[in-house]
Amino acid sequence: YDRVLLMLLQGFEDLKEKEDELLLLRKRLEHVIEESAEKDRVQANDSKLIMQLSKKLETLLMDNEDLRDQNDRLNTRLIAAECEKMNMMS
């Protein structure tokens, strides 16, 4: 009887130890899942920001091209006006 009782107590201790290990592993798993979810949120936000910046860059590049064209037209008009002015003076 004492021997059986001792075996039960040892088995109970082993079971308790394994339950503690299981709880610790479960907590670690929950932590890893939370970290992964946070990384996914950060990545989604980064992707959204990249898209917004890409659209803004595209807009700025188009505006820049328009302004260069406008500058070229104004320079052409300026040159034409200066040539006309020189022709009037001579």
C-alpha cells in the first residue's frame, strides 16, 4: 500500500511538472502569436504607406514634367520676344 501511494505521489509530481511545462509553452506560443500579429499589422501599414508614397511620387513626377514643358514654352516665348525686340531696335 505504501509503495502504491509513493508511486501515485511521484506520478502526481510528474504530472504537475508536465502541466507547468505545458502552461509555459502555451504562454510562449501566445506571445509568439501576438508578436506575429503585430508584425503583420506593421507590414500592412508599411505597404499602405508605400502605396501612398508611390502615388505621391507619380503625381510629383507628372507635375515636374508639366512644369518643365511650361518652362520650355516660356523660354521659347522669351527668346522670340527678345529677337523681336532686337529686330525693332535695328
